Amino acid sequence: MNLTLSQCFVLIHDPEAALAFYRDTLGLELRNDVARTEFRWITVGAASQPGVAIVLTNYLNGSPADADALAALLAKGALNGVHFHTDDLDATFEKLRASAAEIVQEPTDQPWGTRDLAVRDPSGNMVRIDQPPAR
């Protein structure tokens, strides 16, 4: 069996703010934007990985209590988002800082051999970006 990642979902509360962060700040391409009533499914992805999609959505299939619980977790920053690689962590950090993104961790050498940073998206999801060591 050969599995590959095709898409992942990131729950957000403000579709416009999420789109601005993932497209304009991180530089991902917009691939699809579907709205139905008050819900949206915004698909973004890296141009270098056309087969991998990230779906940003404010849709939660559950009860009002589930939506309240999710809102509380997002507000606390308790949800992890996605992890990215970059070939220039310092330039990525400067772009994030200039955008006024919420920086959680500046570029740091980690004991497991990578150098990374952490930032929160506008919904509070943790986004980590690393620069793998040169080989």
C-alpha cells in the first residue's frame, strides 16, 4: 500500500483573514473558494506541490456545543495547524514579522537538527515553518 497526502483541513473562524494570511503572507496559491450559506471552503496550496491541498473552512459538522468548544480551543491557541518547509527561514521570518503576524517563536535551532519558527494564523492555529539542515 502506498499512501500520499492529498489534502488536510484547517478550521478557521474568519475566512477572509485566513485567506489573506495563507495566500498573501505565506504565499500559497488560491485553488478554489466555495461558499454555501455562511460557510466557506477555501483551498490553497504550494505551487511546488500541486497534489497537496489545504482546505481552510469555518464549517464544523456538529452541534452548537461543538462549535462553542472549538471556538474556545481556537481562542486559547490550542489547535495545531500545518507545518511547512522553506529554503530561507530568515527571509520567511522577516516577511511574517512585517505582516504583523503573531510570532510565537523566532527562528531557533532545535536539538532534533532543524531550525524552525512558529506563528499563529488569524484563527489561532499554530503554524510551524522549518528549514531542514543542509545535506
